[in-house]
Amino acid sequence: MNRQGARDGFPLRTVGQVRQWVEAQLATPEPDLALLSIVVGQLEHQWTAGKVGSGPAAESTVGLGGAGAASGLTIEPPLTWPLIEASVAKFESIIRSYCDSLVLSAALSAPENVSAIRALIKHVADIIWNTLSKSHYKDRPHLQSIYSYLTGNKLDCFGVAFAVVASCQLLEVPHVHLALSEDHAWVVFGAEGTETAEVTWHGKGNEDKRGQPVDIHKAKTSWLYLAGQPVVCDRHMEVAALVSSINPAVSANVDSVECGVLQQELLWLLYDHGHLSKYPMALGNLADLEEIESSLGRPSCQQIFDQAIRVNRDVYANHHVYPYTYQAGYHYRLKQYKAALKSWANAAEVIKRYCYSKDDEEIYKEFLEIANELIPHTVKAASLNPQAYSEVLQDPECFASILQFYDGICCWEEGSPTPVLHIGWAKPMVSTCSKFEAEVRARVEIPKEASEDKEDEEEEEEAEGKLNIQRAHEHRASAPGGFLLNNNYFKCGRNPSSSPRSSSSTSSSTTSSCCLDTGVKIECDMVTSNDCHPSSPTCDTSTNATSPNSTSVKAKTDRLIHILSQACKENILNVNYLLGETRSKPFLVSRRQRKLSSTKSNLDLFEAVSKSTRKRLSRNRRRHRKGNLVAHNPLPTTFTLLPDPTTASTTSAKKAEKNPPPLKKVYLELHSAKMRGLKDLLCAEKLNTSAIQLQLTAQSQTDVKRPPWTTNIDDAAFGGRPKRTRRE
């Protein structure tokens, strides 16, 4: 690459000069990633390495006000071009000397050949990987730049991916860019940027994945890959990723002011050029820096946090978690506890889109800290402050936010082979919920699911059916003219002591229409007299079998059974009717149908009252026209005269003092099975700690790993061991 123009501006003596030099690099269509990484990495190392505390330079820069003062920070010693040029030449010599010329020529000769480009990317990743130090240095800071690679042969996960992309740019391989999630980095390539390749590790033992495409299943379900919504960078966004990865930490408790100022200035530069418009995490870092030291004439940190959330929702379909945790941390530090709880709940709403796996270690630790430290401290701090007590512990929205937070965690756990919640989660949750009074918890309205309504209706109908069976048995025991045949109760249609003559004289078949409330109309023939059951003592079976009426009776019975079977598709048979109670209806009326019938009856009543009222009003109008000012028929009692406005206002004020308005309710919809099962326990007057902890820590996975020897064994379905053959 041609770096003749890059030497302009050196030596770099102040932060302002570094900003101007980076701005000149951004003006080119292809900023030199390796050169920028070496410059930024050397400055970070110079300001953070070897410092134990804040020195005189750091003390003098505390409280800087404005961009002019920040740009005037000096760099001691200044950066010179020969030093930077030597580092760039060393990196280029490593990549070009180890790169196979055949692999490189195959990729350059056919840029559209996906397999050739993938082979080159894997080859470059292997070069970076094999030249790294073999010592263990996980979670160490300041290892993200190529400067760290050249001076200590150490790179972190992001540093390896960035070095691979910079190496491909150095080798002039087109369309190879960086893809970033919130805890991982990989490479996308191709003209459309649709091909993916793993080039770095995550966790332990994943180095063999270099060159392979991203796992489709993980890409769709895992937070590590953001379900297909990562930040896919161009060259300028890759510079933004480099600046956002700057770590100003000197130790666990001390940060370098110079390094923070440099990062803040470069992020504002990228912000002004529009290179952060699709980068929520970089916006969050900028807002955190603005909270420490705000810049004059710039958006506030609250506005930047809101912008990061808008980018997350508009560009990435609300798949990023950290914009909400950034915002929640800001509200928490300002003791805006209600807003912090809402932001944590929104973060949990995002995580429930994914399925938990062991690769999600970082976000798991983030949510564990929120659940076990930040939320309990928020509730405890609110209980000690009278104003915060009324704003948090007396507000059902705050309690609903806590439930929404745990609901998202439970949804994240559902379907996962590894459980998330354990007793370490359950105890802080119960302790937090117990801080809210029963009245506040009861004001959170949790609607039932459609399936739960259906189950309640089925249970009610089942209970009604059992009650009808009990009544039928009691009626059978007390019925004088009934008899039992094959466990069915029948009732004869005439008095058995009556003479055959009187029976024959009254023998007839009457047709009745059974009109049900369910809207089912059944035309059935009620057979009396000679059509009694064959087992009746007054009926002759042989006579009925040979009589001409037996065929018609059988046909009518078959028709009745056919009509009943057709109506059973939409209604439930009444047990009393099946047991022989002729006064009962064939079908039960469901709860929904009872509601409809009651509504219809109320409408009929209203219509009748309205009709009579209209008649009386019309009569009063006619009499008034004739000059009769006194109405002979007064208005019905359903009408009341309007009171005087002043009297009404005084009366309503007195009533309001005696009866305060009802407290507001908050409606919350829960999605996880665990939290839906806990809703009655959490809103009860007294919390059942043991039951809540047991429900919350219950394992939700359904797939159980079976030993290989349980294949083709019947007991394997129950998780048992194979039975030994019995010795003879």
C-alpha cells in the first residue's frame, strides 16, 4: 500500500494532532487499518503501561472543559514516523513471508471464487494464530491492537479478527470485512458480504473452527451471533471498532485520563462523519465518556443512549442487549431507580429471543450481577430513602419491571440444554419481591393465556358433569317408577299398574322439539305407552318384536341417535339426559354460551323497558301539547334529574375525601412457563418462599442425554438401566 501521504503530520505531539491525522486517514476510501492500529495501540500502551496510579499529568488533566483543552494534551515522548514505519514494515514482512503464493494467487485471480477466498482467509488466520505466544493471557487488557501483536505476540479475540482483516487489506484481497457481535468477531466476505468465516476463538478449544462458516443453528438462536443481526463493518466502521476497543484502564480502579480523552475525541470525529450511525456499542461507549466529562455544544449522554437504542431497534430489530444495560447503568448511577429497573427489564426482553448456551458466558455474568447485586441494592437504597420508597416500592410499575426481567431470563432458559437459574438467583429474587407490600404486588394484573382460559372452562364443565352425575344417582335412588338396566337409568312413560286397555287407549307417539340454548335444535320422538323398554314388566318382548310399530320405533330411535351424534361435534352431552331424565336437556351449556344467553336476556329486558319508556314519553308529549302541564304518569324510576352543578361538585369533593380513588393497576404479560406458574404466588398477600424458589429453580430442559447402551431398550425411554438376563 502507498503510505507516502500517511507520514504528513508526524511527529504527533498532542491529542489534537492525532485527531487531525486520523481525520485525514478517514478522508481516503481505504483507511490503512494496520497503520491506524499501530498508532492507537502505541499511544494506549504509552499511557497505561507501567502506571500504578494517577501521576502529575493525570492530575493536571482532571476537570478538562471543552474540546480545545482536550486537544492540547501533550504526548510525551511524541510519536515519530520512523518508529511507526518500522512497526508497519515488520507486520507486512510477517504476513507476506509466511503467506503461500499459490493460495494468494488463486484468491486474487478469482475474487468471485468463494472456496479460494475462504482458503486464503483460513491461511492468514493460521499465520496470525501460529505466531502468537502460547502462554495463557485470557481476559487481559490492551491486547486488541496490532502493536500488542508486534511487541508481545499477544492478541485477544477481537485483536485476531482485526489482524486478519488488516492482513487481507495488506494483501489487497477485496471484500473482506469485520463482523461484530457483542462478545465475538468473525469475517464476512464476498461481493454481497453473505459468506462467513471463523478466524478467532471464543471460550476454550474452538481453534479448529478457523475458516469454517458460522454455524447456522447458533447464528439463529445464540446471543453470541445476535441471531443474524451483527454489526457488519465497512472500512470506516472498522476504524470505529478499533477506536471503540481502546481500553483506558491502568488498573482495576484507575483509568488513564489521556487515553479516555483520545478515545472521546476520535469517537466524536467518527460520529460527525456518520460512521457510528449503525454502531450501537460505540455510541454507548461515547455516552459513558460524556457522562465522565461532557463536551460543550454536543448532545447529552442521555440523548446518545437513546440514539443507541433507536439504532438497535431500527437497524438490528432490537437484538442487541448492551444498549439497554448501558442506559440502565447510567440511570443507576444517577439514582434514577425506576428508569434503571425499566431498562434492565428491556434488556431481559431482548435476551429472551435467544436460547442459552455455554458460549454466552459474558452476558450470563452481566445478568447475574444485575439480579444479585444491582437490583437488590436498588431496592435496599429505595427502602432507606422516603422519596425513593414512594417512587419505587409503592409503584406497581417497578414491581412489574422486576417480574419482566426474570420473565426474560426464564424465556432465555427455556429450550436450553443447560439451566440458567439456580438457588443463587432464586434467593435474591424472593428477597427483592418481599420488599414490595402485598397491596402493591396485587396491583400488577397478569392476564391469563388463551390455553389457561380453555383449561379453566374444561375444568368447570368437568365439575358440572360430575355434579350432574351425582344428582342423577340421587334422583335414581328416590325415583318410584324407575329401573336400572346396564347401568343406564330409564323411566317408563306410564303407570305400570294401569290396565292394558287404558294403555292401548292412550297409546300414541308424540313428537316434541327440544330447543337448546346452545342453538342446536333436535326433533325427537318421545315414545310412550306401548313403546316402553323391552325389559319393562308391562311390555311383551315377543309381541313388540312382531308388531308393525317395532320397525318405526327403531327407525325413530336411530334418527334420534344420528341427530345427537351430529350435534356432539359442537356441544357436550348431558349425563342426566343419557341416564333417562326426560325433563333434562340433551346438551350442557358452556360458560361462554351462558354469557351469551345472559347478554341476550339483558338486551331483551333493556329493549322491553325502552319500549315502555318510549310509550310513556310519547303520551306525556301529547298531553303537554294539549295544555296539561302536569303529567298524570310520572317518569319511571330509572330516570333521575340532573343535580345542580355547584351542589354536585361539593358532593363529589366530599365523596372523594371519604372514598379516595382506586389505585391504578399495571397489566403485565408473562411469556415463560416458570413465571406464569409463579404469578399467583408472587401476587399473594404472603410470599411462599420455598414454593417460589422451588418453581424458579426447576429444570426446564426436556431433552435428556441417554447413555449409548440404552439404544433399542424399552427402559431407555424412562432413563433406566438395561435389565440383566435372569440365570436359569
